[in-house]
Amino acid sequence: MPRTRDLPLLKPEGDWCCPPLTERPLTAEEGERTAVMFKALGDPVRLRLFSAVASHQGGEACVCDISDVGVSQPTVSHHLKKLREAGLLSSERRGTWVYYHVEPAALAAMGALLTQAAAT
């Protein structure tokens, strides 16, 4: 029986990313962290893989279920590695397969970044 779990909506813990873009200009460090995240999603194959994991039942996906994105398996592995390095995905090996999970804090950070700052 497959293990399932809900991905909670979290506020970014600590200083994971940045304030809303409309709140103030980003610092150089915030710009660097944000660029890594969006650069990882800037590739169409990576964006499709990220979406496949995020939308997969149970919030996790086996690499065997998401590798049909029109590129070779080594290329899929490369793109998944880039998403992990950017902090967008985590992975867990189970036997011969690797299962991927979207990092909830990364989704929350991206959402907060693109949210309009509250009016004061």
C-alpha cells in the first residue's frame, strides 16, 4: 500500500527566501537565493517535473511515474538533481526507486514572494 501524506501550507521558516516583491527591493543575498529557485524552474522540463511531483497523488512521486517528459532518463535525473539543489524537491530512496517530494517551505516562500504586500 503506498504511503500518502498531505503537504501542509506553511509560512516560510526563518529567512528561507524573501519578502513580497512589492514590499521593498530585495537585498543582494535575497536576490541570489530567489534567482536559484526561479532559475531551476526556468527550464521547461524541470518545470514539468516539478509540476508532476507537486500534483501527484499523495504529494510524492516515484521517478518511474514522472520520467516521461520527452528526454532521456539521465537527463531526467540531471533535472531532478537541479531541483533538489535549489531546495524545491527532496528525495527518498526506497529499494531501487527514488521518490520525490515538493518541499512545502519552498512553495510557501515562492507564494509569499509573489504575493502583494498587505496595505498598511
